Amino acid sequence: MANSVPGGLVIDNGVIADLAGYAALESYGVVGMTAPTMADGIAKILPRQKLRRGIQVETTDKGVRVDLYVVIEHGTNLATVSQNLVDQVTFVLTEFAQAPIDSVEVHIQDIKIRK
């Protein structure tokens, strides 16, 4: 099903942020997304409607650079959860958006007990 269509496709960084956010929430051990800057040193989990605020997308010469600001579940292995998150986001962006990936960076803002 690889039909070639003449022309170009431009995907807005906001769409890439939405895809990355939903992929992040599907990853094991991720409780939620937070804003890059913490008010009063407290990371507040963003609602699903505002996931873009927890993701920064930048277009570089090599592709798309994605920074994820997340809250991780207490008791999980941080390195494993972070690597799974990078893999999940990379897979979703390359498969669905067909965007070349420069890098995916995970910034753990807080650790919470899932209720």
C-alpha cells in the first residue's frame, strides 16, 4: 500500500506533540505529563487536553527533537521506564507521522504513587 503521491506533507509541531503525548501516556510507568517549569518546585500533572504543555518539539537539520516532561510511577525502574518511553514515542512518530527523529529526551519531573 505504498502509493506515491506528488507533493509534500508538512506536519505541525503541535500534532507531533499530541502524538508523542498520547504515546507517552500509553507507556508503562508514566503517570502523566507536567509543564517544563515547576511552580513552587511542585510538578502538577496536566489533564489530557493540555498534554502539549508537557512536550517541547523542535525541528532540527536531522529531524524532530522531542523533550518529554513526565511524572513516573513510584516503584518502577526509572531507566527502564525512560527507555521504554523513548522507544514508544520514536515508534509512534516514525510509523504514524513518518517524521525523521533527531532525538527524544525524557525529563523526569516527579515520582508519584498511582491511585
